[in-house]
Amino acid sequence: MSGPTLYSVTSYGDMITNQPRMPAYAEALRQAITPGCTVIDIGAGTGIFSLLACQYGAGTVTAIEPADALMLLRETAAANGFSERIKMVQGLSTEHVPEQKADVIVSDIRGVMPLFEHHIPTICDARERLLAPGGTLIPMRDTLFAALAEHPESYQPCTEPWLQNDYGLDLRAGHRYAVNSWSKANLKPEQLLSASAELAVLDYRSITEPNMAGTVTLKAEKDGTAHGLLIWFDAELAPGIGFSNAPGQPRLVYGQAFFPFEQPLVMIRGDRVEASVKANLVDDSYVWTWTSSLFRADAARPELTLRQSSFLAQVMSPESLARRAHTHVPEPSPAQAADLLVLSLMDGQRSLGEIASILQERFPERFKDNATALNHVAALAGRY
């Protein structure tokens, strides 16, 4: 595991100022907090939700965040008089053992979409282990929507430089990788060729699986060219409180997700696309698969079907693929031996400096000096 995505302080600042996301979270917290209640803030970042929970009357707040950005909360908690009520835990919530379960758990560990890294498994674990019976989860639910997008600018990376470039080179081999890669977008309603359709509902009060599969039928409402699927979500933080990052809504930090078609689809009003979208969590990230069938008017059979996957966006050699096969027998390597030594020396008694000295002495051909060895040891220790 590479660990969760980390953000800069300025990125956290953008999240705090983002409208209407932040006011919605603030109101959901205000309604959920009761005097003296216990709150857990998962993926706390610089701790804005923790501070608000204290401001609204929480008795104790546990702010959990793997990044060093959490250290800023130490200063802001003191500046606002909340130091005694906020406990900071640097790490993952899945490894946290609470002194008592929380009355309220608040989080926003989505990416462009809620299906992001270990968001779903983290929420499932929090609901089962960290939330008191009858407690409140914020957010409650996210609903994913999809529509046909007519947006040449979002599709441009699929064609340039692969199908056309200024150098007279044949780069078509790269096209098949580019069309299997989705991207962040911020489209307007007039850039949609169809009405939206509900793709999936992620109810955090009951969800158990990290994977998602949904099917939509999208009918062209005007003549045009469909360049791909646009997917976004509506968030329900608490009953009657939420926000949407749909086209036409205020621009949010998440953006929308643009999934290009293998080829643009020229459509006449009444034509439709039946699309099946799947997201499967593999290691630390999702593999997305989208299959799109174009039907003319009321035709029963599709004119063509496009099958795409983010797995196919990766350029991989036959050797790399073979090394992932279940039949592959990995050979020991000097790098593996060095890392095994470092891990075996992490016994809770030796310092990083002591481990680095042993590593450099044992593998002088790989680590020319102690500083190089120390950097390697520190990086490896940071992963665990």
C-alpha cells in the first residue's frame, strides 16, 4: 500500500473556502452535535471539522489524519481555546482503537468521486467499530449520476498528439491508451447531450462493499457528438442538507469525471447509449470499466459497442504482466535483501541512524554513504 493521497495546506484552504460544500458540512455538524458529545473526524486534514465540532458544543473530538498537516491543528486548537477537547491521532482510522465510541463521525475522504482509494472500506470500518449505536455519520449518502457529454476540449487529450500532431509523426499507437484514461472536468449544462440518469447510490449507513456497478440509458435530447460519459455525485450529509457537483451547480473542489468514448459518437436526437460502468478497488486504487452501446432511435440492436477500462490505459510490457501472474515465481534481488534487513532491524530498540549504519556497512555497493542509507531507511519506515 502506498498510503492515502496527501494534500498541501493551500489545498486544505481551498476546501475550507469552497462553497457550498463547507457551509453544508458546517450545518450538518451543527445539527448533529449535542452538548458534551463525542466526535471522530476521519481524514481531518488541518482540522476544520474538529474545530467546528468544538465550537458547536462537542465534549471531546478525536482528529485522525495520516499527514503532517494535522500538526497545524495543534496551533489552531490552542488559538481557539479547544486544546483540551481535541485529541490528535496521526495515522489511519482503521488502526485506531477508541477509548469510547463516537456519537458523530464526520469525514470527507472522497476524490473526484466517492469511489476513491480506501474511502468506502474506511467508512465501513468506522461505522462498525467507531460509531456508537444510534450515532450519526456525516455524510449519509452519495448518489452518482451520468450523462452524455459533448465536449471536444475534454476529448482533446485522446486525439492530440496521437491522431494529429505538428510533426508529421505516426503516433496512433498511443491513442488506445489515451481513450482508456478518465479525467477531471468541470462542464456546463449546455455541454450535455442527454438528461442525467442515476448510476448508483452509496449509502454509508449500510454499504459493505467497496466495488460499484451501474447501468444507465442515456437518450440524446438534441443532435450532436457524444465524446464520453460525464459522472458526478450529489451528496446528502444529513436529512435536507447536501450539495451537488453537477453541471450548472457552483464549482466544487471535486470536479466531475469525464470518461471518453473510444471514438466520438455522432448522434441524432432520439438515439441512445446504454452504458454499464464498474469500479473495482484493486490495492490502493480503482480500476474503472465502462461499456457503451449506441442504439439508433428505437433499434433493438446496437450499431456498435465500445469496451473500455482504465486498466488498459497503462503501458505494460509482457514481462511486467508476467510478473503479476499467479504462477510467477519471483527471484530474490539485492534490493529485496536490503529492505528485508531494514525491516528485520525495526525491532523497537534501534534508531533509524543505527539501522542506516548497519545497512550501509552490509550493502556498500548500494549505499555509498550513511546519508543515502538513512534516507532509504526513513522512507521505508514511513511506509509502515
